[in-house]
Amino acid sequence: MPDSDWWRSAVIYQVYVRSFADADGDGTGDLAGVRAKLPYLAQLGVDALWFNPWYASPMADGGYDVADYRAIHPSFGTLAEAEKLIAEAAGHGIRTIVDIVPNHVSEAHPWFRAALAEGPGGPSRELFHFRPGRGDHGELAPNDWQSEFGGPAWTRLPDGEWYLHLFAPEQPDLNWAHPAVRTEHESILRFWFERGVAGVRIDSAALPAKDPALPDFTPGQDPHPYLDRDELHDIYRSWRAVADRYGAVFVGEVWLPDSERFARYLRPDELHTAFNFAFLSCPWEPERLRAAIRDTLAEHAPVGAPATWVLCNHDITRTVTRYGRAETGFDFAAKRFGTPSDPALGTRRARAAALLSLALPGATYLYQGEELGLPEAEIPREHIEDPMHARSGGVDPGRDGCRVPLPWTADAPHAGFSTGEPWLPQPPGWAAHAADLQDGDPASMLTLYRTALALRRATPGLGDGPLEWLESPAEVLAFRRPGGVLCLVNLGADSVPVPEGTELLLASGPLGADGGLPSDTAVWLREPAAA
């Protein structure tokens, strides 16, 4: 595969800087901490690092409220340090992907500050969605849209006008019908591509364009007033023209149930790839997983784009915990405090799921700490920072449980994350998952991932390419990749036989005494060469 097509088969490691590694002891992860761990990431075997927003921000929503795209948050470091990190990662053979948030900016962004200062009718307000209210005295919101975080999507200012925010009030939505918004974002893309960034992940990629009339929401209305509007495709075609000049790539966060609409974002002149949320949220059930894989490959095939596979990210309950629950799928609306989980069962399934996802065609995203088998932490209410918790009236535990700082060294303060108090508390027993304990342990999750990534890179047929389903019992996922590599995953209760004459490349857990594949276990096999 040409080097320019690296993204089609890449393993991309997601770095949530705030929780990765802290070099200066202030309790917050930083770029110097990431730089110190580049040898670890190179040994893990990843092809690229995707960084959640590292920009200047008040951190009202974990950095997704960006105040300045050309500056680094002071807690993380400086622009010079970011440039050094990009260069040093490249020296390890690791590319860099940054996050861009086109739907909104921070209330501290200079544009929004100018809009507030100018008052109603000011030209800066045209960069956002300011409207008078409804009702006799403008006391009612301009429409009935609801925030993704819960509650109204509008906030009223003392001057009487309201502004739109599909997320938190601290994140005013941009008006993408204004040419200055498009010009600025294309400039931001060039800024980072010129610093060696190899790609951009686009946050909430289906949301930026709005119906200019801002009508009330009617379920089922077509077109939707703010989701997946046709205007977006012209925006991303313009972005693609910028990226192509630098050989850079895009991955979009596109949550859409309609596979045909989803595929439109992946046409050759738009985004290169998009996240696969059907697989990420799928329960640990053979028919559901088989359908998610088949549907994903089918929706990508017409546009020739590679699929992406991910088990967890900075918003989603960690895999070990989710797969250890009675309900193994994921739904934001179902998140509740105190949901029980079996860690041993969840770990066994997470190990099998790792081999499944890494054997599928296309690219794989690996969220930091998944390679350590970290569980979801239940954060004490008084320490929760995620606005989803507050906006839900305290019902939703929020997303902080998958953002707890990583454990690096078992016998060091705060498990080696920092010499200072971490910004989120690490739960009791966190040090038992430390990377130094797992290093060299043949049974550890870290060793499994290192081995799987090395095999994936060295084995022709893994990565992008075709997949052939094999006949198997209903509870078993079985498929062949080019070169005679097989992947079998047993989601049933009973052991199943492994095909005779095959060579075992890797197993997620011990095989049975009879050589059979136990429940919740996956294997990679190689068929004998044809005579």
C-alpha cells in the first residue's frame, strides 16, 4: 500500500492530553508528558496520535470550547512544544491528528466577546445565531431546540437577545452561512498542516449548518433544521481542497442512522473516513455485531472509503466495564450511577473485542488506557466536571469516568501520572493497572495489544482490504482476510472447535484443554498454504 494511503489501515491512538501524563507536577497532563511517553507509544505500535482539543480554552467542556485555535492551553504547554511534539512523534514514525470543532467556539473567543460588546445589530453577531425572543416581551426562546447536553439550546443576554448553543451555554454556535466563518476555518486548517499535522478529526461534523429560518423542531422533518444538512457537503469539499494540497486526511464524527446519507460524507472529494458509531455502541451479541460489521462495510463500499473501528473514546463508557454489564451496548440516555459490572467477564470480552476490531478491514482507533484494560471509574459527585452531569439535573454521571488520569508506575505517587494531585481522582486500586506492572507480563492486556499490533503490521492481509464471512455456528463470528488469515470470536456459552490444520497466531485468552475456543475468546489463525 502506498505510504500516502497510510490512513486506510492505520491504528490511531487517541490522546486525551489532560489525563495522559503530567510532566510538571500540577496534576494536569501536558505535552511534555506525551513527549516523554513517545517511546511507549512507539513500542505499542501505533501509526498516529489523535489529540483531543489542546487549544486555549476555559475548559467548560473539556477543551471543546475553543478560545484560540492557534494557541495551546497553558496547562498543556506552548505552541513551540506542540511543534516539537509533532516533529518528535514523526521521528518515531508516528503521525499527528488534531481536533477541529466547527460547530461552535468558546464564549471567550474574540469573535463572541466582540459580539457581546457590540450589542444587538452589531456585525460580529452575524457570525453567530443571535435572535430576539418570542412572547410579548421576548421572554421566550426563539425556537424549541434542545441542547445535546440537556435543557434549552438558547441563552438570553441582558440586552434581551438570545444566542444558540447546541451544547453548553459557554459554546455559542457559529453561523456557517457567513463567509468569514468558512475563511477562518480554512486558515486554521492551513495553520496546522503547515506545522506537520497529518490529519484532522472533525467534531460533531454533521451539525454546523442550520436552517436560516431556525424553525421549531418537528420530529421526522426533512430536511432536519440542524443535522446533516446539504450545505455541509460544500463546506467539506472546500476543506478537502485545502487538505489535498498538504497530503492530509480527515476523519469525521458523523452520527447518522441513514447509511446512504452517512456515505455521502465519504465521497472522494469530501472526508476520507468517518467514525463508526454503530460498531462502537453495539452490544456484545453475535447477530448484532455481525450486522454492524456487514452494514458498515456495505455503506463504505460504494464510495471506496475504508471503515473505521473503535470500542471506546473519551465520551463512551470504557470497554471492560460496558462488556461486564447485563446491557452491553451504549446509549447516553441509559447512563446511570451504580450500574453493576463484572470486571472479570468484561476484561475477557474486551480482550476478544480487541482482536476482533484489529482484524476487521480498515483503520482502528484505540483510546488511551484501553491497552491497559482500564475500567470505567465512578467519580464522586463533588468532583465531576463534565457539563452533561449538571445539565441532566445530576441524573447522568457524565463522561469523566473514562477520562481518569492514566496509571503508569504502580509504586509512584498517583500511579505515576503526576507528582501533584490529579485533576480527577484516581479510584482505589488504580495502580494495579499500571503500565509498568503489565510490561513483560505475557498475560496482560498491554502485552496482548502490543502483540496484536505487531502482528497486524507484519501480516499481509490485515488492515484494509476484503473480508469473507465463513460458515459458523450462530454464536461465532468467523471471517477470512486475504492471505488465509482467519479470525474467530466465540460469543456463545460453550466452547467451539478451531478449524483443523490452522496455525494459531494469537489468542485473546487460553484455549481449552481440547484446543477448543472458549466462551468470550477470539483467535487469529493462518490457514495452511495451498499445495
